[in-house]
Amino acid sequence: MLVEGIGLQDDAHAGMEVRQVSLLGKESIEKIRAKGLNVQYGDFAENLTTEGIIFHELPIGTRFSVGERVILELSQIGKVCLNRCAIYYQVGDCVMPREGVFAIVVVGGEIKVGDEIIILS
């Protein structure tokens, strides 16, 4: 459940001004798998794993729908990692600081695995 202006219900990022929902593309995860690490969806602490849209190449402010009702707005691309994560130490790289993105919830609602994502603006 995504809550307008809050984020993913009961998530650690809930209520943050800019980083309410984290997203990472399957394509980014595959880059780390290609380096020999058997990472799974969620191992980068992303809330949503996406496929087919390269979010880190879109401008801040891009709005997109998820499923039937939810609208998110891209609010941050990448993040500063103060401490290197286990993934970085195992393969010498982590994609989340460069390719992970964050969004704010403009219109909340329930989403589920397999929901379509459509760029609105």
C-alpha cells in the first residue's frame, strides 16, 4: 500500500520528504549478477523492482503511474552511500548509488507484482 505524501506503508522511508519509495531496475540488478553475485530482488533494499524503463535516465519531476491508480513522481536519482554495502565488498561495485531512484507518492493506492508502469510526463 502506497500512501499519498508518505510512501510505502510501514516502510523505513515512510514520511521522508524526497525518498518515500525506492526503485531499481531489473536491468541494474542483472549487471551485478553478471559479475558473479547471486543477488535477488530486494537485496538492494529497493521497494520496487522495475523492468523496461531506465528511470535513472529520466529527469527529476517525471510522473509515472503504477497499476490502476498510483502516481509517483521521480524525486532523486542515485544516493550517497556513506558506508560500503556487502554487495560492493563482494564484487567491487553497487548499482544503487548510480542507478537506484526515489519517488514521492502523488496519488496513493494498492499495487501488486506485475502492475504496469506508464510514464505520464
